[in-house]
Amino acid sequence: MWLYISDGFLSIVAHRDQPMHLLVRARHPDHIGALLPGLEVTVMPEADYPFRVVAHRTVVQRALVHYVMNMDYDNFKNSIDDRAYHDTCVEVWRTMWAFGCREGGL
């Protein structure tokens, strides 16, 4: 699952060897800490997502519930403080807007 939150972009997938755990990955070291503060981040410089955390599914679940329950913005793009990340998210938005138009969207 790709997850865009105000403070970062994460890829969350099932852990191959630990069924009750998830692998939370990021391309920027601060992005994991934005959702899962205090966990030790492993760095794999050659990986597609070089920053990683293995976390129990319930830890990730609680973090996601906390984020959603404390969400106070009415516009995601405007909730992003980091300019470079904001601009990247706008590009993703444009790409998906174009995809929706091609695929029979309004």
C-alpha cells in the first residue's frame, strides 16, 4: 500500500517471513518517523526504499487510526509544509487526475 500523509510518503507491505508484521518503507528517513515515531529505522542504501521498519500489524494499525482521528485539514495538499514533498504530491495528483479522465472519469 502506498500511503501519502502530510509529513511523508510510505510503502507498507506484508513482511515475507513474519506474518503478524508489516514492512514500512520510505525514501526519506523522516517519513517513517512521521507515522511511527520512536522505532529504529534500518538503512539499506541500495534498496528501492532505503529506510525501513518492521512493525507489528497492531502498531501500524494504531498509528493509522491515530492519524485519521487527529486529521484536521480539509485539503491534503495544503496540509503539507515541506515544499519539495508538496510539489511531488501535486505531481502525483495531476497524474491520477489525468488517469481518471482517460479511464472514464468525469
